[in-house]
Amino acid sequence: MQQPTSQTAEDLTHEDFIQQAHSLVPLLREKARESEMARRPLDEVMDAVRATDLFSMMVPKRYGGHEADMDTFFEVSLILSRADASMGWLIGFYIEHAFWFCHFPQSVQDEIFGDADHILAPAALNPGGGMAREVEGGYRLSGQWAWGTGILHATWVMAGCLMKKEDGSINPMFFLLPREDVEAVDTWHIAGMCGTGSWDFKIDDKFVPEGRARPFLDLVSLSTGIMDRYDAPIYKTPMMVLLTFAAAAPCLGAAQAALAAYQDQIKAKMKTAGLELDHAKLALVAEAALTLEAAELMMRDVLRDVMEQRNKATIETRSKWAARISHAVFLCRDAVAKIGTSAGASGNFLDNPIQRSVRDINAASCHVVFNREARYCDFGQLLFDQPIKNFLV
């Protein structure tokens, strides 16, 4: 098997990261079922990813990172997700969460990145199950957070919740805690994306210094000073847009993997049983291929637009981006559903890659950034020249 590769050069190119992603594909594909059954990322796979430079893609160069841009991030996520959507999701979230840490004060970044060129951290928002309160010098945080993607190999944790001020007002905030302040809770019994190991995590009255807290809306609006600290284009990208692409790439990758597996299944039956291609299967494969081509073109069109406009994009533009990406994701899900139905009885075996793609995309497409009704409603508002009120774009 080809071994994953790593380079130590200060300036890695787009092609370097693509090559590193491809070097991981055989291992991810081989271990996908084992990881799914274990309901967590395997240590062997995580060690292989650490041996590359992928985790430091969005880390600032001053900390040994590479400040890679959106197009590189999307390509890497897509390559990995075709091999295993769960690992593509996990690795992608680890990569872009480093971008989130760049919103915090320089002194905090110095502490967090330290001598390491990357950090591994989940970022979970829990407005209902967690609460922070102001105390002298910072905050005290308690609660249990769901969807802790990355908690099992984390070095730091980002926890979002409501913070109640002394005047009674409540604001959504993000807090940074070292991994040892957090307890992982195994709640991850789920139909799809099992290999992400997105366990809950629990925090019991832990102190968070003032510098390790940031208002959520400041992160969303890029009003944290990040663009003053760093010149690279990636740090001018709206946070929610980056998050949406991190979640969308695994959906497209899973769908493309399902189509490839279905074509392989048909070819195998033709070879072993001497079957001929029937018109129904030809039509379905063609429809699925065209649907996924349309979804990918839509995602890439938005990607180009994002890289041109960055922080200058209006909320109306960002709402249209969100609607288009969501629509593309549901095109992927619809195509996979048809492939899964046409795969026959063998397509129901849990170790069939097509079945895993069905499970994974059904789970991944439920992420809040793809809320179909909300995204379509926002876009509908635009079509009638109505103001957009949703800030999660």
C-alpha cells in the first residue's frame, strides 16, 4: 500500500496537499468499515493523517502552518470523503476549526498552538444544554454538548453556549478549554457517519479565562480582529461559509463513491453472470451522473464566488450561497437514494459501500447548515426583495 506522505517545507502548494490527500485514500478506504463498526476514528488512521501536513492547512504560518485557501480545502475534503465520508468529515472539521481559533487574541493563540503546528479540536454549539456565567477574571462553564466531532483525539475543545450576564441579558459565546477539562460521553449510536465518533462531551463547572471566550456573532461577522492579524485570503472568509463547505464536501464525496461502487457492481455482474446492460440501469446511472455533475458544478461556482468576494459579500449574497450549497447537497442525497434502491438485495448489506453511502449522506445532510426550509425561505425572501434576518449564513 502507498504510504501517506508529509513534507516539512514552509510553503506547500495546492498540488502538494492534493498529493498528500491521495496518499491517504487506500488506508481510508480499507479501514472505513472497521471504523464504522467501532463508531470512532481508528488510531492507525489518525496517526497516518498526522504524518501529513493536512491538519496544519489553515494554521497561520507564524505557528508552522500553511494558510491554505478554500479551493485546496475543498479538494482535499472531497478526495478523502470519496474514500470514507466519516473521515473526510472529521479531518475537514479538524482543519477548519484551526481557522476558528484564529479569532481569539494572539496571546491565546500563542498558548494553544505553542510549539505544535496544529491543534485538534471539536467545536460544538449547545444553546440548550450548556450555560456559562461571568465570574472574576472569566467564566464558569457547565453542561453537556452533543455532536462533539473530533472529541476522541482532541487537544483542545471549543464549546458554544449561552452566557448569562449580570444584567440578565443572554448572549451566545464560544469558549476554549484544554481537553483535560472535558469528559467524553459515548452517546454515538447513530445510523450514519458512525466513523466520526462524534460523542457528547461534558463540562462540570470549569473556569475559562476571559481571553479564551468570544461572542459567537463576532466570529460570524469576522469582527474579532482576525483580518488585522493575518493577510492570507482564507482569514477573510466568512466562518459560516467555511463551515458549510466543510459539511458539503463529504456529501458530494459520499455520493460520487456510491455511483462508482454501483458502476463497479454492474460491471462485476456483467462479467461473472454474462448479463447485458439494460436500459433502466443505463438511464439511472446517467441520471445520477448528471445530477452529481450539476451538484458539483453548483458547489464549485459558489466556491469561486466566495474566493472573489470573501468578507465583502452581503448577507443577501451569503444567503444565496447557503441556499445553493444546500440544494446541491440534496441533489446528492436524492441521487444516492436512487442508487441505493436500484442496487438490489445485495445493496442492503451493511458492508456494501453503497449502503454506507446511503447511511452517511442521510446523516450528513441533516446538519443545521443544510436546513432546507430555512435556506429556501431565505432565498425566497431574496426573490421577493424582502430583508434577510438569518445570520447563520
